[in-house]
Amino acid sequence: MFCLATFFDRISFAVFAQSICLFSAIFGIAWAAKYDKCPGVVKFLSKLAISFLHLGVGTVIFSHFNFSHSLAGLTIYTIWGTLGIIPFILPLFKYKKENPLNYREMISGMITVLLFCGALSRILYYECVIDGTFLADKLFGEESLNTVCAYLMLPVILFFTPGFSILTLILGTIRKKSSGFFRNLLLLAVAPVGFIIFTGTALQQLGKIHSGQADSIFSIFAVAAAWVVFMFVPYGFMIWRGRKEKDRIKFYNGIAGTWAVHFFMFGLFLLAYISRYH
């Protein structure tokens, strides 16, 4: 068993565990691609994304309960995280002989989820161990939540956001060749460009308010609303049209694009939380 007594040990273990999770996820992607090509990969990554967000939601919920500051609370949190395997188990209940299951894909997904959640729980435990003594009050405290955010940040930046973005561009190219590629590239660019515009507008308007030149923050909310609309509505419309027209490529293009901008926003949220006091 690993003893993660030092900060360096926990960092090393986190990188090691997430590397194993990455290899497991890559195997799942490969089997999904072999089974159903790009739509299969989108479905597999979507299941991982649901499991990932399930863990994030659980972190927010558990941090508001007193029982979380105990080993029992950590155990319940670990169980909550492992329930992320449900998206990979549900297909078992829809099994049909004419539509055989891709067992290797499901097993890879379950292994990825279990390893990811187990490693996080172990890191959280040793985050609260000082001189060999477990300090329950530290669990789901400020330092623990920072640790969770940092742990989640790596897959958001290096796996989910680029993975879904690349799939979006590939599916756009399959649909409409070069025009589909550049159209999706422009839609994906709305997220970072909109963030720059929103940040600049917010800083400028807040500066005016501070100096007494303005007394309204309406323009900040207006830019934020426009940013969100232009990020999500085009891909939401693509999902709706793809479903209505029974166009699988368009449908999964919309899903991949929606996940890509969603994880871009999630990464900003994690970064803002980690750096809130700096």
C-alpha cells in the first residue's frame, strides 16, 4: 500500500493514477471506435463525462454536510464516486441479440471510473493525516476542496476539452468536409474569444463603477448572456436537428461540441475556485 505522507508523494500518486486512467480510457476509445466509429467514441466519452460530473456534483453536495468530516463520510463519498460506473452498466439492460454489447468498452470505462475515484479518495485521506493522525475536521475543508479541484483540473484540460473538441472537428469534416471543419472551429472559438471579451468588458465596466463614471453592471450581464447563448445554442440546435432528421453524424457532432464548450466552462470554474484568494 502507498503511504502518501508528503505533498510530493500525493502529487506523484495522482499523476501515476491518472496516467493509468488515461491508458484505460484510451483502450475504451479504441474499442468504441472499432465498434461504432466516431459516434461510438462520442458515446463512450459522454459516459465518462457524466461519471466525472457526477463526482464533481457529489463534492459540492458533501462539502455542505457535517457528517462528511469523518472516515464514514469519506467512505460514502467514495461509494458515490464509484456509482459513476452506472452509465457503463445500463446498456446491459438494453441488450438485444441483433445488437451485441461492446463488453471491452464497458469494462474499460468501469475500470477508469473506479481507479479515478479510488485514487482521489486515497489522496483526500492522506491530505488529512498529520504526523500519523487522521484529522477528520480537515476533510472537505478548504484544503481538501482545493485538492479535489486540482485533481479534476488535469483531465478537464488534457483529456475532456481537447478530446471533445477534436471529435467535433472530425465529425464536422465528415459531414461537410472543409466547410464543416471551419464552421465547427469558429463555433469552438466562441468559448475562448468570448471569455476574453467578457473579461475585458467586466474589468472596464467595474473600473468605471469604481471611479464613479458608471453605476450599472448591465453590460457585464449582457455580454455574459450573449457569450453563453453563442456557445451552447448552435450545438443544441444541431443536436435537435440531427435527432429530428435522424442524422447520426449531425446529432453526435452537436453532442461533442456541447461537451467541449461545457468542459471549457468547467475548467474556468475550477481555475477560479483554486485561485480565489490569489
